Amino acid sequence: MENNKRTSFSGSIGFVLAAAGSAVGLGNIWRFPYLAAKDGGGLFLVIYVVLALTFGFTLLTTEIAIGRKTKQSPLTAYEKVHPKFKWIGTLACIVPMLIIPYYGAIGGWVVKYFVAFCTGGASKAASDGYFTGFITAPVEPVIYMFIFLLATSFIIYLGVDKGIEKVSKILMPVLVVLVIGIAVFSLTITHTDETGTVRTGMEGLKIYLIPSLEGKTIKDVFIVVMDAMGQLFYSLSIAMGIMVAYGSYVRDDDNLMRSINQIEIFDTAVAFFAGVMIIPAVFAFMGSEGLTSSGPGLMFISLPKVFDEMGGVGTVIGIIFFISVIFAALTSCISIMEAIVSSFMDRFNMSRKKATIIEGLIAIGVGVIVCLGYNALYFEVPLPNGATAQILDIMDYLSNNILMPVVAISTCILIGWVVKSSYVIDEVTKTGAKFGRKQLYKVMIRFIAPVLLVILLLEALGII
């Protein structure tokens, strides 16, 4: 392992923007607003913020510290922490390898809708059956998936400072401006439906912000906690090797704690504004019923209908929205692929170019299978958590619901009980930086985080 030749981010700003770019992805834009609407608005927000500052902070700090201390990617970093725990690195590398093909397929869907809005097809994109017709087509989804993953691979091919950091410094500030801009516009909307009922964006904002415990039982609150914790995996890019890889590129003299705090703020703010961007607009045009869809249903069915209802301005807003989603998806996909490419480089002593080409071809090959999962290879199977799944759903379930909690639990045991929390604390504070939540970290990594993660895993397995 030629650590002396390892490239690094040019500074803490580059690292923060790259890490935040990884964290701000499709999960923030299509899952966060849906969960907030489903789980009592402000109640979900409060629980999410508390968990982000405790549970999320603990795992984020741990992974970045492991990366910087070992100067290794996830596949080899855990072995350096403790030889008997090298298997965590293998699992942490399998997670992004499972995610990237279907993330690339969904990224292709976003590109398709952006093209549709840019070429005068906004009304057509809002019609019933348009989304289903597109994803079940045999060729078109594959082409768009290929374009999206090719762009991702090219940026990884350019390297850490000239590719990942450079792109993140451009895309992330633009993304923030676009999201905030649409959020402000969303609050100004007033719509009268066919029955004469007038709904406004501000009313939708109240649903989003004001905590509601009406009719909520202890079990309901428990579900909100589990939803918020599950969302944190998406939102902070934890337990998928990404933050270990990015941490390995952080310079030893950078203030790690300050960077981690900035990533937390950046990510939570964008997730919050994603909700402001989507919930008021969907509520104004579709009422409370419109807030019940998540994932593809929200982004590719509900929102195009909202944009179409807006008339001419809706096409412009739609273009801005989908370009912002492309930016979010691209920065996340870059980080997912980098976790794999850096692992290939460290484990097999490959050049970046060779590792990128190999992983790019693997991702595109499996991505084709994911796309065909909606037509030629379509089937349905029940999952332990009660959902009905096909190829994309199965890969998502295995990576997000099973492997990521297992990686996170194992990391907590390794750091909290085997090498002790001082392993991470010493790395974070070695520049003289203060560890403001040190006592909280010690308790979380040893006791609270593992218990919460085990509960989350048991829920995913359908045991509780």
C-alpha cells in the first residue's frame, strides 16, 4: 500500500462539499419529504435532528476517523484497525457494489425526465402511464442509465482533487441555490381545485413543520424513530464505505471535528429544504392524499402532475427541479463508486484508471439487469418486511435494510468494545481540536447506537 502517493482533498472545504454531496442524494429529495409527511411533520423533524446530532454524528465521526487514521479505503481499512475484523471491510465494499447499479438506473430516469421537460414534453411526462411506459421499455432506460454511469465514471477517472473535489465545488453550491429557490417559490403557491377548495403552499408548510401527536401511540412514535434512523443511513452516507474512503483523503492537519459539524449542518439543511421544496407544492395541488406517495411515485408521477398544473411556469420549475436532482444524484453516485474504486486500488494495487474502468463496466452490466427487471426479467417476491419486490427492490433491501445495519453494528462493536473509543477520539483531536460531544460519543458507540441498530435490523427482517 503506497500511502505516500495517496492523493487528498486540497482542503477542508473540498472535503466538506464532497462529503455533503455524497450525503445529499435521492434519499434526501424523495424519501425525506415523504417520511416527514407520513410521520407527523414536525414530530419527524425533531426526532430526525436529535438522531442526526447523536446517532448519525457517532457513525459519521467513526467512519471518517477510521479513513483518515488508516489512510485506506473501506475494503482494507478495517483490517488495519484490527486484523480479525477485516470482514467488515468486505461487507462495507459489497454495499456500494449493490447500490450503484440501481442508483445508476434511477439516475437515468431523472435524466430522462430532465430531457422530457427541456424538449417540450412536460405535459406528456405528467400523463398517466408515462412513467410505467418508460421504465418497462426494453432499450430507453438502459441508454439513460449508461449515460448517467458514464458521467459518474468519467469524474472518478479524473481523480480526487481534479474530479470529485472540483465537481463537488461547482455542483453543491448550485444545488443549494436551486433547492432553496424552488422552496421559496413553493411557499407562494395558491391553488383552487375542482370542488372550489383553496389550498396554499403555506398550509402545506404547516403540515411539514408543526409536530402532530394526534392519534399517535407509543408504537407510532417508535415507528417514527425507526424511520428517522433508517433515513440517516441515506442522508449521511454511513455504513456503505463512502465516509471511510473520503476520510482517507483528508489531510492530517485539517480540523476533522469542524468538518464533521459542517457536513451535519449542510446535509440536514438540504434535507429540510427538500421538504419545503416538495411538500407545500404537492399539498397545494393534490391535498393531503398527494403526500402519501414516496420514492419514484413522488418524483416521477406526483411532481410532474404538479408542474403541469402550474402551466408555463411549471415547465421552467420542472427543468430547474430535475437538474437539481441530477446534481444530487450525481454527487452521491460519485461517492458510491469512489468507495469501490479506492478499494480496488488499495487491495489489488490497481491504478485509478484501471479500477474505474473495471467498476464502471461491472456497474453498467448489472445496471442493464436492473433495467430489464421491469420488462424481460420482471418477477415479484415478498420480502421479510412485508414489501413486494423485484430486482431493484431486492438489491435496495439487501444493501440498505440488511448489510448497512450489520456493517454499522459491527463497527460499533469494533470501536466501542475492541479497540475502544479512544481510537477515534485520539484521531479527531490530534490537531488540538476540541471534541465537543466526546462523552456522548463514548456512550453512543458502546451502548445506544448498537441497540438501536439491532432493533432496526430486526424490524427489517420482519422479526419485530
